[in-house]
Amino acid sequence: MSTPKIQLIGVKKRFGSKVVLDGVDLTIDKQSSLVIIGGSGTGKSVTIKCILGILRPDEGTILVDGEDITHINGGSRDRVMKKFGMLFQGGALFDSLPVWENVAFGLIQGRGVPRTKARDIAIQKLAKVGLTEDVAFLSPAELSGGMQKRPGARHRRRSGNHLLRRTHHRAGPDHGRHHQPPDRLHREGCRRHRAFHHP
């Protein structure tokens, strides 16, 4: 049996007297897609934040690729966090940077890749979610809301092999491409773990 990409074992988290996670067991296998859906305050975001290390669970264990990351710190945590990206409802692009530089941000700032090479890589990645080269030189403000999600996904995809997507159940790419960008990311080996709000 292969090692799960992400595994939660008996994870508990409370804030004062409010119990948010009460012994959560969750296994996410390679090349899988998982949706966490629920009402406000039911623990969707807390689950993701625990996986990302933004919050520490009170009890339980969190494994990534079989490695216990529940209590790691410093450089060890940074190494693991490079495997993750976070796609927000609005795309969360840097307004002051063109689309290509948003996608290449991690390459330039995190890995020291020369800007020209990073730009070429970004344009290739944008093409994989249906965006042409001319779009790469636009500002985020010139894109529709749905189009912003696609470079947002590529921006986070450059961070690593896992993608944690936090969104709203009505949010999605536009132009009839509701499935295209996620499917393409999925074929490249990206695991999608979404947390949807349900009213």
C-alpha cells in the first residue's frame, strides 16, 4: 500500500470551551481530490490551517508523505511547506505585478531563478490553464474574476506538488471552463483539497 500524501490521525482542536475538531481521521491518497464541505464554524478552515501549520492541533498527528509534521519548526517546516500552495477565493494576486510575475514569484523570490527564465516558465504554465501569452503581461486588474483564479492556481502550483484550495461553493473559473484548470492541474500531479462553505 502506498503512503498517503496527507493523513490526519485523531486530530483535535479547541478554542476555549468550543471544540472545533474532535478526533478527525482523514487520509488523502496520491492523485486524489477531496472536498470538505460544511456550514460556518464547522472546522473546514481550521483543518486546513492545522495541515499548513498555521494552527497546532491540541491532540493527534498530521503526516505529509509519511512524515510527522505536527510539531516540526524552523527549516524543517519550511521544507515541508514548500510542497503546498493556497488558492483563495479571489485568486490573491499581487496587484502591482503583471500576471506572469505573479506566477513566477516563487521561482524568482524563493529559488533565485533569473527573471527571463522565470518569465518563460510562467508563460508555459499559463498556457496549460488556457491563458495566452498576451495575458501574461496584463495586470491582475485587467482580468475577470474567473481568469484571476487560473494564474492564482499556477502561482500556488509553482510552490509544490500539493494544492490546498480555500473557496466558496459558488466560486469558479469563468468562460465555461469550470473543470478545465483543475483537471489540468490534476494531470500534472497536483492534489486538490478544497474547503467549501455551505450556508
